[in-house]
Amino acid sequence: MAFTDADTAPATTRAEWRSAHPSEPIPVQGMPLGAAVRVALGETGLRVFPFILGGGEFGWHVDLAAAHAILDAYFLRGGNAIATSDGYAAGRSEHIIGQWLRARGVRDDTVLGVRIGTSPDHPGLGPVNLIRAVESSLTRLQTDRIDVLYLDATADTTTALEDTLATAEWLVESGKVRALGSYGHTATQLVEARILASAGYPRLTVLDVPYNVLRREAFDGDLRLVAGAQGIAATPSQALEHGYLAGAFRNRSGVAASVRGVQLAASMNRRGTRTLRALDRIGAELSIPTAAVAIAWLLAQRAVVAPIVNVYAVGHVDEIVQGIGARLSRAHLAEIARAAQ
């Protein structure tokens, strides 16, 4: 189904909804009360909203007040999963999220994912730094546990995977981590991790990989095959290719000379333009925003459970959520595939 303005669920505060429905999630915009979507996050035992709110902009382009408004909007639309990193804005993203979790009292309602390895204070995935990094993240997030700990393999090419998983085993057994995720591991490393798991080490059950309709090479191929064979849940980041697939910026004259501007400009070519036009057309047909079509495309991929999307405005939450209810036909998917060639 596609959402429209007329489909908005009755307005209510989180406190009012929680008081009346203590065991039910806040409804998604456009769905009946009590019908908020939850999907199984692979073999973790966790269930998440099909759009994970990324905190990559928090503490960088988004200050505390604006970030809390975004988090409020996300939860009021049914969201329950947040992803951040100890390397985002030198830890400020975690601070902001931690303050929000404590102020709203929603930690038990939230699935919290943290990517570890890039903090300059505790870099890499060696035993000592891994434990210190997790402890530091727990302090900033004002919590006693991380639901999904993403191990960033790109941050450490020297520590043996067995050593990292041995340390992670202690973190899981101590209750500080519930499940392990992968970021930057190769297909071969995932196979190695599964072999180690058969010997008693904790399994990698979630995969974060940059993936969208314009960026497919990192996931399509061996990594996707191995993840599928092992039942690993994919939670791809860069779902909107640094915001380009939202359609707000379409030519180089409209972007600033900044890191984000360079990232956006990289997609501003014939292929990117063709793809945006296809998303625009399908969005007009389904009465949903261009960004929602890009999210719907991801959710149509069999391996994808829930994309991670970094948001920097409340309005973006509304756009992205509409992609959850959209269903792309085979003709739509074929049209997008041709445009993105």
C-alpha cells in the first residue's frame, strides 16, 4: 500500500499511547492503531521496524534539540531501532542518543545498534580496545547493554578474527552485548566466522554494508550469497547514497563545497539522473516521495531486513516511512534496474 496524507493515524502522544496500550508499539503513519510493523532481525531474537534510524548526522549537522525532535518523530511513527557509532562526531552522536533514551524512558522499547572500531580513543578491534570502546559507548549511551554490536573490520586489518570474536564472547556472556553484527568483512571472513562459531564462538548474525540502487557492488556477489546462506540479516547503510536518492539535489550548482557536496556530486552523472527520473515517475504513480521509492526498492531485495538511514530533518522521517508501505511491482523493479545500469 502507499501512504497518503489522509492515511495519517490519529494524533496522540507517546505517553498517552503507552498508557492505553502498554504492550503495543506506536503505529506507523498510515496504518491502523496497533499495526506498527516489526520484522525479525535474522537470528538475533530481536524484532525491528523496517527502517533503522541512523545517528550519523547527530552532533555534526544536527544539534541536540533537532536530533531529539527527529527521534521523537521516528518513535511516534512506529520506529524502534537506532544505529550509531563510536566514531560519529567524536562520540557526540552517542551522547545525544543516550540523553534522549534516558529522558524519554524508552530504552526497553528500543533496539540499539552500535558500530565499534573507529574511535580515535580506542581504535580497532583488538581485545583491550574493543572492551574499552564498548564500555565508553555504554557510558555515552547511558545504558547497560548494546543490542547489536557491529564490528568494523575496515578499522582493523591486523587483529585476527578469532581474537576479536573471543573478546566479543566475553561481552556477550557478561550481558553487555546481545548480538554481533559485521561491517566491512569479506565473504571469506564471514565463512571463517561461521567456522569459528561452530567451535563455540559467538555468531555474526547481522550485516551492515553500504548498499542502494546506485551502489550495489559491495554487496551483490559473494557477500550476498554467503549472507543469504548463513541467514545473516542485512541492514544496509547509505540507503539514499548520501541523500542523493531523496531527489533534493540534482545538479552540482546546488551543492556546497563540502564533504557532503562532494559525496552528492559523485552521483550527479547520466546514470544518477536516469535513476532519479525512474524513481520520480514511480513515486508519482504511487503518490509517495522519491526517497520512499528508494527505500521500497531496498525492502524488495530478499536479503534486506531494514535499511539504516541517517536523517537530519523531521520531514525526512515522514518521507522514508512511506517506503515501508509501498509495494513495487516487477515492472517497477525492472524499470529501476534499467535506469541504474
